[in-house]
Amino acid sequence: RKSKMAIPSTNVQFSEIQSEFGGSNPISLSEYYAGGSNVPSSPPAPNGPIPSSGTISVGQFRGASDPLIADYLVVAGGGGGANGYPGNGGGGGAGGFRAFTSQTLAAGTSFSVTVGAGGAKGSGQPGNNGSDGGTSSVNLGGGAKNTTGGGGGGKYLRVPGRSGGSGGGGGQDNASGGSGNAGGYSPSEGSNGGGSSGGGVAAAGGGGGASQVGASNSGANGGNGGNGSQWLNSTTYAGGGGGSTHSAGGTNAPGGSGGGGRGGDEAGPGPTQGTDGLGGGGGGAHSPSGGDGGNGTVIIRYLGGTAASGGTITSDGGYTYHTFTSSGTFATN
């Protein structure tokens, strides 16, 4: 779809219908039934509706427009990793991940976009839980589509991970992971966090990811963060943060694919934060602080040239993409 304007509301020409909806020469109104090859079903048409069969007239096209058909992704902010001092802290859960297809967007309309910030890392002594990530949302005319921020990781001693889009990992010594899909959506926006077992060298659980539960610790090894999900078989989003590792023989727990932060080692190196723009959970830590969660994102795409404004605009494979890494407005031409 090219950038177009609506058909005039008076004195409509065949050429103006063709300019808006496409088609071949010589022009025939039979090319322009709704639901056919040129005109989508139920396009915005103040003097319509444009029929799908039978009698059709030029007057039914006055003020009509060819809408954008958009696919879009909504990812919330990832949860922050916990600072577990004097024990180990759980990794943050990934921000909720939800994808949608074939939303019809009328021309000349503005839509509000909200991008959730990553949750703050836990810090200080004694330790603190990671904070939950922020909600992302967009309403493209078909009702608001929200995703829930990732749950923060749990601190030592026996503090469970927080619930969220994906749940945070449990803190050292018999703590459960937080629950995922806190928004109650179908299909699920994310997974549960991993828990922790007891014992003198117990590490912490990993945060859940969009497509995989966070792992529980394995003795001195922190639990890996759960993997995220791909959108349109391309970039992976919403990976969970790894749980903090005990210094007595433990190895660093990786974050899940999709921007999850690495868990810290009690003897170093420290944790890493979730990746901004992917909604990854932050890695858990022993001290002095966990990793921040990564900011979320909203991405809207449609076939054809630029026909809207807002976000960072790119093109690939015949599609135009509008990527929001902070809140803003998406407006069709």
C-alpha cells in the first residue's frame, strides 16, 4: 500500500478510485467490489458500504479510503534482578510478549503507544528484590492490547520471585519462582520463573522467558533465564535473567535468548542488565546490586511504502516498520 489520501467526497472520478485502491486499465467498477483483489472487506466509506457483489456505483466510493492492514508486537519491560546479599538473588522475569496480525487501520487516525520501562535492580545491604517492569500497550482501534511487566527477582532468604508477564526467579534457599502470564492472556504472554533448592551452597533461580520457564538452581549454579520468542521469524524478544551463582564451584548462569541478563557470580563477575528494546529480565546478584530489566518495545508493520508517522521508521522485504522504544503516537496518513 502506498501513501494515499481518501477519495474526494464529491465529483468522484474513476481514476481517483484507481489511485486509492489500485487496479488495471481500462478501469471497470467490477474490479472494486469489497473483499476482492483491490478493495479490502468493509473499508472506511462514509457513503458506502461498498458492496461485495451486485449493483455498485461511483457514489458509494465518495470519501472512501484504503486502510492500512497492520501486524504488531507489544513487549513490556523486563523485571529487575535481585541483590541477594548475604545470599543469592533471582533473575528478573522477561516482559510480557504478545503479537497480533491483520488489524485494519483507518486513514487520518492517531493512536497512543506506551512502552514499559525495565524494572530497577535490587541493591543495598541487606539485599532487595528486583522491581517489576512496566506495562506496554497500544490501541489501534480494536481495543487496547496490553502486556504485563516482568516480575522482579526474589532476594535471599526464601523470598519467591515476583509474578509478571514472565515470573522472576526465586531467591536462595527454597524459594519458588514467580508466576508468568499475570495478565491472564491466551495464548500466554510469558512463563514462570525458576525456584531454588536448599543447601549451604544453593544458588538462585532464573527468570522466566516468553517461551520457556526459568530454570531452578542446580546446587551452586544459578538457574538459567528462560528463552524468549521470535517475532516474524526474525529478532528474539523477552528472555529471562539468569539467577545469581554461589562462589563455591558455581558458574555464571546465562540469561535467556531475547535479551536476558547474565546472572552474577558471588566472587565476580557481576550480573548484566536486560537488553533495552527487547524486554529482557535483569540478572540476579549476590552483591552489591542486580541487573536492571530492559525496556520493552512496540513495533507496527504494514505492506508498502510509508503511510504513517511515529517511532523509528525502517523498511524490509516490502514492509514498513514503525519501532517504538519509548512512548509516543502512531498516526496514519
